[in-house]
Amino acid sequence: MKELEDKIRSEGIVDNENVLKVGSFLNHQIDVPFIEKCGEEFYRLYKDDNVTKILTIEASGIGVAVLAALYFKVPVVFAKKSQSNNLTNDVYTEPIESFTHGTTYHCMVERRFLQPGDRVLILDDFLARGNALQGLIKMVNASGADLVGCGIVIEKAYQDGGKRIRDQGIRVESLARIKSMSPETGVIFCD
Ligand code: 5GP
């Protein structure tokens, strides 16, 4: 998505080779009309796949998932990263190693929100090593729902997550794919 590449070039901050900060439009402040266009693009890519549910993970996936859901007209389920009184005990739970914090947390989704017969599209903000996606995929598989595919706003293609997931035969669509980045070169996109 050319507009997204331009936005990353003008507003993204390359912290180091591993972390791109896009807090001005995706991860902290949300540029709603712009992220809505990302949601519309996911709809264009997956509109013929009879999606019945969008699954994401809190917190940064929620914005794009909700804006995409306006087009798909389906509910959004977001995996929670901590136990709370609002959750029943009947949950799927998966350990996920956090890319940004380096710690492992247990993400949870109540079983009633993922059912056999659902056709699930997983959406998230970033794809790096693929741990977050892998955790969500395992929960979809455990539920008996069908996984339609994954949609990612920004994939760092030089990390191995995308390959790991695509090698399982899972469709992964990324709106921007980064070939390399550093504070000196800025962001370089895949062709
Ligand atoms: P993975 O599990 O694929 O290694 O990492 C994906 C998760 O880590 C995303 O949900 C995102 O929150 C976070 N993440 C990974 N890389 C970056 C990055 O370069 N910038 C930001 N802002 N978040 C990232």
C-alpha cells in the first residue's frame, strides 16, 4: 500500500534495526481515517472469504481490527494479555513471547467467542518473529474454527515470522513489507 509506505517514511522513527515507532498513527495516537483505509484494504483482500469473525490481540491490533470490521460487518474478538474478573474461566490460553518487552505473557480468549463454523481473519499491527500470530493461530485451531488468513499492517520481512507462518500454508497479507531499516538508511521496503 503505497500510501502506507509514504506515511511510514514521513512519520516512522527507526529506533534501531529491530524497532520501528509509528506512534503518530498506529501505536499510540491513531490516525483514524488513515487506519480506516488500511481496514478497507484488508476487506478488499479478504472480502470473498466469508469471514465471520476478526481476531486480534490487545492493545495495538484493536484499532485496525475494529476499522476493518466496519467493512466486513463482523464482530472483533481481541485476545487479552492478563487475567481479569471480566473473563470467565472457560478460555483458550497461549504463552506468547513479547517482541517489544522480551517477556512471556499468557493471552486469553473465551471459548464462547471462537466456535466451529467460524471463519476467522487474524489482524495485527506488526509482524516480526511471528510469536503473537502463532499464539492466535493455535487458539483458532484449538477452537475448531477455520482460519481464513492473516492481515498485517507492517511486516518486517527481514525477520522470520512471515516465512514461518507462510510455510504452514497460511495466507498472510501485509500492507507494507520492510526489507531493511536502520537509523542511517531509514526504512527500505520490499519491491
Ligand atoms: P512478533 O510476535 O511477530 O515477534 O511481534 C509482533 C508484536 O510485537 C506486534 O503485535 C507488535 O505489537 C510488536 N512489534 C514487533 N515489532 C515491532 C516494531 O518494530 N514496532 C512496534 N511498534 N511494535 C512491534
